[in-house]
Amino acid sequence: MNNQPKSQVAKTAQLASECAHMLANEPALGAYYVMEHVERSVPAIVDCKRMLQEQQRALQGASTDAAFDSEAVHLAGSQEVSDSLTRIRAELARQSAQCLR
């Protein structure tokens, strides 16, 4: 009879130890998964951000050009300037289409 309580105490102590070990390691395991996710996700996010910044700079340049062209046409008040810009845009579109082929 004396062995039964000792074995129950030993088993209870072992289960408590395992539980404490699991609880102690749970944050580390969670941190590991977070780190793994960050290592996978961050490079793609950085690439997207870089591409977005490049597109934003290109769009800003195009916007500035368009504003300048619009102001120039308005200041000139000439149909000739407007026609010239239309021809230039058409030529650029045609050349761009040829480059894509």
C-alpha cells in the first residue's frame, strides 16, 4: 500500500513537470512561428513596397509632365499647339506598341 501513494505522487509530479515544461516552451514555440512567418513574408512585402515607390515616382513625373503640357496649351491658347501635342502622343503610343511586339 505504501508504494501506491508514492507511484501516484511520482506520476502526478511527472505530469506537473511535463505541463510546466509545455507551458514554459509555448511562448518560444509561438515566437518561432512568428519569426518563420516574418522571414517568409517580409521580403515579398519589401519588394511590393519598392515597386510601389517606383510606380509612384513614375506617376508623379507623368502627372508633372501632363500639368506642364496642359498649362503650356492653355497659355499658348493655340489649336496648333494642341494638335502638335496630339500628334506627338499618337506617335509615342505607336512606338510603344511596336516595342511591345
